[in-house]
Amino acid sequence: MILTRLIISFLLLFVFSCNSNKSDEEMKDLWSKAQTTGEIVNRSGTVFNSATNKDLAMRDAETRLQSGGGLFGGKGISLSGVLNNNKDNNTNSTSTTSISMSVNPYLWKGALETIDFMPLNSADQIGGTIITDWYSTPDKQKERCKLNIFISGKQLNTENLKVTSFCQEFKDPIWVNKKTDSKNNIKIENAILNKAKKLKLQSS
């Protein structure tokens, strides 16, 4: 079942990220198959600076090229500002701070990094919603799943995170909904929570 494969992918990505940067290198390699990193970033019109945050710039660039919009909409926002990494930059602190107060920044970034191999449909930090597009694994092209992730509140806890999954199977000529197991949603939530806790530890 494709959702089970997704969960396994989440867990593997978390384990590997605890020991190395292989997952980041693999994502860069996938995104740069057709062209170099610099060409993709320049062509996309991303607002993120690849010199200071190459991974985020590449993620936003690919989303723009695929959907015509950025990872956080047309104008985008600064994740580093939300996580208070740019403490010396006070010029735009008012707007950034107001956005960061909406939801827990570690849950938000942890969710985005956990599902970064899936195409994004929309991401609204103010509303705390992340919606992916349909995703199929190479060996299961006739099955697809998508995720709706809802983040609420400022605390990093289970109560402020909810994942809902939807899966379909292709039965020519239409896609048919499949019943999803709520336990799988909980496993994805746990993967996001673990990632968020790791990000918080790294920032302290």
C-alpha cells in the first residue's frame, strides 16, 4: 500500500538525517538532473538566497517551476526569520514576528522537511495548513496518496498537529478512493514531531 511506503520513507528519512546529510544530497541530485543548481534557482525567480540557504532556495525554486508559485506563495516568507536565525536583521522584524506567532515554527518546518519529497499544492503558515498534491511511488503508479497537515497553537506537542491522508487506486478509466487507516496518520504525525524536536534541539 502506497501510504505504508510513505510512512516507511518518513521514518527512513528521519533516521538518515540523524546520522548524515544523505537525504539532502539526494534531493539536490534529483532537482539538478536536468540543469545545474544555479540555473534552476536563477530561472525560477525564487526570493530565497542560495548562497545563504541552498536547500531552501532549491526547494522553493522547484515548486515555482512546477506550479508557478513559491513554496509559501508568490512572494514567499523567510523561514530563517520565522525560526529567529536572522537575529541581526531588524528591518522587517515586525511582519516576520507576526507570522511566526501563528503556529509553532518547529512543527511547521518539521512538517515541510518530512514531506519534502512530495509535491506541494499549498502551504499557509498563518492558517497552519500544508496540502500536498497526489504522490505515487515509481513501482506503484496505479496508487496515489495526498496529505493534509494542520498545525495549530504555539506549543510543540501532539495536540497541535493533525495529519489526514487520502489514497486512491486507478481502475480504468477513473481513480477510486481507498479506505485509509488512521494509525498511518498517527505514524506520520510522530515522524513530524520527531523532526520538529530535533530542529528545536539543533537551534538551542
